[in-house]
Amino acid sequence: MANNHCCSTQLIDGDGTFNVTGIESFMKEVKFSECGLSYAVVSIMGPQSSGKSTLLNNLFRTNFREMDAFKGRSQTTKGIWMARCTGIEPCTIVMDLEGTDGRERGEDDTAFEKQSALFALAVSDIVLINMWCHDIGREQAANKPLLKTVFQVMMRLFSPRKTTLLFVIRDKTRTPLENLEPVLREDIQKIWDSVPKPQAHKETPLSEFFNVEVTALSSYEEKEEQFKEQVANLRQRFQHSIAPGGLAGDRRGVVPASGFSFSAQQIWKVIKENKDLDLPAHKVMVATVRCEEIANEKYATFSANEEWCQLEEAVQSGPVQGFGKKLNSLLGACLSEYDLEATYFDEGVRSAKQKQLQEKLLQLVQPSFLSALGHIRSGIVDKFKDVFDKALNRGEGFSLAAKNCIESSMAQFDEACADVVIELADWDTSKVREKLRRDIDAHVASVRDAKLSELTSSYEEKLKEALSGPVEALLDEASGDTWSSIKKLLRRETESAVSGFSAALAGFDMDEDTRQKMISNIADYARGVVEGKARDEAGRVLIRMKDRFTMLFSHDTDSMPRVWTGKEDIRTITKTARSASLKLLSVMAVIRLDDGDTDNIEKTLAVALIDSSSSNVTDRSITTVDPLASSTWEKVPSSKTLITPVQCKSLWRQFKTETEYSVSQAISAQEANKRNNNWLPPPWAILALIILGFNEFMTLLRNPLYLLVIFIGYLLIKALWVQLDITGEFRHGALPGLLSLSTKFVPTVMNLMKKLADEGADNNTHRNPPKGDYKAANDGSAASSSASSNVSVLDNGTKHNRTEYSSSSKFE
């Protein structure tokens, strides 16, 4: 069977004549008789010029004639046309019905509309009902009166068959399909319930005869691409439509394809002869149409009303005083004008159309009403924030201030809502009120969190300031009661902080568990500050150990710098300084903040690091266990460990390496001092000099002038000795001393001779010169005395300078 082209024909013309020849030719061309029961019939009904043919052409790729919009809106399809769908399995026949409510037939000649609709329901598996989105909820929309008549006649004329009614909502607006579909289904059910039924079908549900489906399409003219995309998706639902689960999957009473032409002819014949298919009474119809026209006119007038437009625009930008009163006046005037013009029409129709008009008007003004409520809500929230902040700044308790401000704000909202209420609408403002309360509660919660956070941070900062410095000082001292002092300090500061914090929390309305948790967090923070500071200090323990060693090793008990004269016991001093450093290491090894924290870490370190290094192991075949060969301390959890045993051993090794230089320098200085103090020759050398120099000694005794020369030379040499500070120069070694003396010797001699010359000149100037030998003798004696005096003065000055130097060297 060919499936790649479309074939169409007019089944029934505009006068109601069944085209027998046309359908027979159509059946042959599409080879319809070969389909057996594997075929589906789809028809479409709806108002004239509603786009039925356009929908079918796009949905099933048929070639029905479409209306030319540029030539005006007029009847395009006359009678009933049928065509075969292209590209859909199984073989699907689609019928395009003449539109209803056409001006060409007029109001009185609507029998063909009812007949064609009833025919479509009788022969079709799926009936598409084309309708406008904005007509949903209207009495004449979706052919509801027509469907009511069709339902009643169909049950009387034919055996029940399952037909799918697919309502196609055209030019869908922003209203979700989920909101439109229940309205349609409710209307269809109401029609079904109101139709008089034969006794056999009194309790038969609508689902026994019809499957109701609803879909929606966008505007073909305004959103063509979106329309085609939606149509393509709808087309997929017609593939295998008669299969179980398909659109017509549960159809009944299917006529074989070979008998479809005869069956359609007989059905149309019965429908044409039926006299019961009449429209409602002319009076009701006129009332329905005219009241709807008046209602639409009043609705359009209200929408264009200048006062309403100004009110709508004003309420979008901000609150409007007297909004409810103004809007109630406009709505009342509009409905009064409708009642005045429609007063002579049927009361039932008039009331129904007035209700529809009222619903449309309320739907129009509802966004403005919600905007007015929104402005009230936002204004109340802003005012609440300001009043609440002022109450807190005045020192009012948080919970009390929140309670009073909330009660005042909610009362203000209720009062403001009364000014915007719409009398015709029973709109509930509770949702907006709940939203206001949620906004206020959220602000209170955020302020509460901020205040609690600020309060907590304040006390944490105070604890940090109160604990960090003292803990660091106590750890620096590192004595036996260091951790005991830290525990006392922590307990004292924690109790003080908890007391103040607990009193501050009294103003906040909170459950006891939350309160205790926050207090516990403060206490934990205080302990964390101490532990953190201890860990920081543990990271600098090597520096602390070296500082302590240097302090004890390089200073005496009076904290004066040591001068290594040779009398100090360097070994004992070194051991004492290292023991003190080891004490510091043992204190910093673990955290001891809990009652009952006892350990023997100091003893373990002393045995492993000091005693083991000083003891001599005679039997090297005996294997000893290293107590520091572990990553944990005995009876100490890892959470309290600051320095592991292995790290202690490594730190001690590094500490000894870095402090050995100071010890070696002290030993070297002590040895140099000893060498400098032993400048006299040994006794045997002195004895040899006496024995071997006896003749020279006797010569000096026989000639006293030599003694004078030697004495003068001694004075000069002594002066040079003191001036050059030979002992001090040789303190750092022989070679450095010789190099230093070689650069200072000549300037020192020249300076000494210059001073002697200046002193002699001064003495000659002030002395009266005598005559003769007495003069010469006096000159010689004066010269000798002057030289002796000068040398003595130099010697005394030099000694004084040396004393000052020695004293300064000691403090250095």
C-alpha cells in the first residue's frame, strides 16, 4: 500500500449530500479495503476559522484548503472532507468538518453542524475538538452545548463504542496546561451528568464511552516555530494509535475496512432523518449571545478605563492610599452598567454571564491587588527592621524586643489589609500574612545569629588575650609546677568568661540544651587556646632550650656574664645548663591540663639522654632497650602529645650539636687564660740564670751606674708593657699577639718619647739654673729625678688604664 502521498476527497458536501462515488474512488486509490481492522479514523470539529485545516495539514501532512488571512475571515471548508494521513502507521483516515458558528449559515441553520458533529463521533476513533485558549470556562466554548446534544442522541442511536476526545487548546497563553485541563474535564463531566440517559445507561460513567485527552498548542501566526515543534510532538502520539496504550487503544465496535464505506453511508442516513437534534430555544440562544457581547463590551471598557489604568500603574510602583475603595467603586460601576443593559434578557443567562464578567474582572485586577499587598508587606518588614534595631540599641532584651516588635508589625499589617480588600472577591490574605511573618522571623533569626556570633567572638577574643601571654610566659619558665599554674590560670579565666557569657545569654530566648552547648563551646575554646599556644611553643622548643642553656652557661648566679679565668668547673656548669634545658623539653613534651595527668617523662629523658651519655658501658654484648624508640609516651594519649619520644631524641641530638661550640669556646678561653698567667720562666731556669750570671751580678755591684741604667730601662720596658697591654694581646694566641704588637710597637715608643721630651722641656723652663759644678750636679740629679718621676707617672696612668680595661672586659 502506498504511504508516501496524500489523497483527499469531499465526503459530504455543504448541502448534506453524501459523495458515494468519491468515497468509493478514495477507498480504491488508498487500497483501504486491504487494511482489515488495522486502521484508524480521526476527525476534527470546532469553530469556523479556528485553524482546523491548518492543524490537520501540519499534523498529518494533508492538503486541506486553508483560509487566506489576508482576504478576511470566512468559511473555507464546506461539508466534510476526508484524506489519508502521510507517514503514520497504521493507515489513518482524517476528516475535516465544516466549522461551527459560521455566518454563512446564520444562527437559525445549524442543523448541519449538529449532524456533522454526530457523524464524526459515530465513525471516528479519535475526535479532535479545536478550541481557543481564552474561551475556556465559557458556556459556548469547545462546542459544549453541541456536545450535550450529541452525547444524548448518540446513546440512543448507536451501540456504545469507545471514542477518544482530544481537546486541542489553540493559542495557549501563559496559564499552565495543568490549570486548564481540570476545568475542561470538569465541564465535560458536567455535560455528561446533565444528559438524560436511557435506563440501561443511567449509571454508566463517561469513561465507558469516551477517553478525554487535553493538549495545548502555541499561536501559529505569532509563534510558528514553537507551534510546529509542538505539532511534531503531538504527531508522535498518533503513531500506532490503535495499539494497546495508544490514543485509540481500547476502541470497540470496529467495522472492517472493506465495509467502512457502506457503514458511513448508513450512519449519515440515520442522522439526516433524525428530528431530535435541535438547538436550544431561540430566546435562550439570543440571550446567551447578546449577554456575552455586553459582558465583553463592559470588560473592554473597564480595561481601557483611564482611572483604572492610572490606579494599576500607580500600584505597580508603590503603595496607593485608598486602593480598595477606589477599585471597589470602579468594579461596582462596571457591573451596574452591565445589569442595566442586560436587564430584559433571560434571567438565568444574564446571571451566568454576569458571573463570568465578574470573574474576568477579578482576574484582571488580582495582580494589582497582590502588588498592593506586596507593598504593604515590604513596608512593614522595613519598618520592623528599623524599630527592632532601635529597641536593641536601647538595651532592651533581645527576646522581649523581638516579641513586642512582631506583635506591633502584624497588627499594622492587618490594619493595612483592610484598606485594599475587594468586596466582590473573597480573597484570602493569609498567605501574604504568613509570608510577612516568615520574613520577620528570618530577619530576627539573622540578627539573633549575628548578635550571638558577635557575643561569642568577643568572649573568645578576651579569653585569647587573657591566656596567650601568661601561658607563653609560664611555658618559657618550664619549671615543675608549670602545668599546674597553667591549669589554675585556665580554670580561673574560663570560669570568669563562662559566668559573663551565661549572663549575656539570658536576654536570648533559647532552650537549655542550646545554651549549655554554647557555654561548653566557650570552655572548649579556652582550652583550645592553651593547647594551641602549647603546640606553638613546642614547635620552638629547640630555640627555647638553646636560650636557656646559653643563659645558664654564659652567666653566673648573679646573672653577670662569665669570664673564663680558669677557676670555673666547665663540666659541672655544662651539666647544669643541659639539665635545665632537658627540664624544658620534658615540660613541653605533653599537655597536662586534666586532673590526674601524671607521667615520668622527665625521668625517662634524663635516663635516656643524660645518664646514658655519661655512663660507661663496659659490656657491649648486653643489649639495652632505648626508652625513646617510640612514637608515643607511656600512659599519654596521642591527642595530648606535643613532642614524641623519637622527636625528643632528635631534638636533643641537635641541641647538643649546636651547644658544643659554646662549651669548646669556653674551654679554649680558659686554657688561653692559664697560658697568659704563667709568663715567668720555670724555677730551674731561674736557678741557672743565678749561677751562670754571678759574674755579671758582681760587675753591677762594683759599678752602680749600670744599676741606674738598668733601672731606667726597666721603667721604660714596664711602661711599654703596660701601654701595649702585652698580656691582653697574647690572650688570644701567640701569632695574633705578635701581629698586633708589631703594628702598635713603633707608634707607642714614639708617643712615649714625645711625652718624656715634653715633660723635660717643661721642667727646664720653670727651674732657675745654678752655677758651676753644683749646677751640673743639680742638672744630673734633676734629670734623673725627672725621668724617674715621668716614668712613674706613666706607669701609674698605665696601671689605671689597665684596671679600667680589665673591669670592662669582665662585664663584657
